[in-house]
Amino acid sequence: MVSFIITLKRLLKGIFHAFKDQKFLALFVLTAATLLSGTLFYTRVEGLHWIDALYFCAVTLTTVGHPDFVPSTGFGKAFTVIYMFAGIGLTFAMIARITAGILFPRKLQTEENPD
């Protein structure tokens, strides 16, 4: 339990540092928009409940995958292919900026304010 709390504290600290970074903010907004658009698509086209659609989008964009769900329509399958190519890079770039906020918080600050 102590290890979990320490890890959570580091993650939250990294996110706090990342939110000061303009590049992270842009990636965050784009990733959130990608998740929202995917959630809306799978809710309307594939008939998923919104929380299931959001979960499917998150596991798709993080390349974890979902063992039980495969889009049932041809349109859904085509959308998923495009969705993966568009969203995986954004998601991993955002995760990389959070990691930089955890490991190198001062470097993010100097990138923003090169004096």
C-alpha cells in the first residue's frame, strides 16, 4: 500500500509539472478530443454504453487491446483503423510528457523559459 501511495504521489507530481508545459496542454486537449470523438462514435454506431465506449477507446489508444469487443460493422472497423493511426501517437506523446514531468521537471520549465 505504501508503494502505491508513493507511486501515485509521483504520478500526480509529474502531471502537475506537465500541465505547466504548453506542448503537454496541446497534446492533452488533442488526446481528450480523440477520446471524446471515439466514445461518441462507438456509442452511436456500435451501440456501446458510453463507459464501455470510453474504455474501448482508452485500451485501443494505449495499445492494450480489448479481448471481448471487436467492432461489428464495416464502418466501425474502418473507423477503428483510422482512429488507431491518428490517436496512438498523440496518446504516447502525452504519456512521454507526463514521464518527463516526473523524471525531469526542471527541464520542462527550462524548455518553456529559455533564459
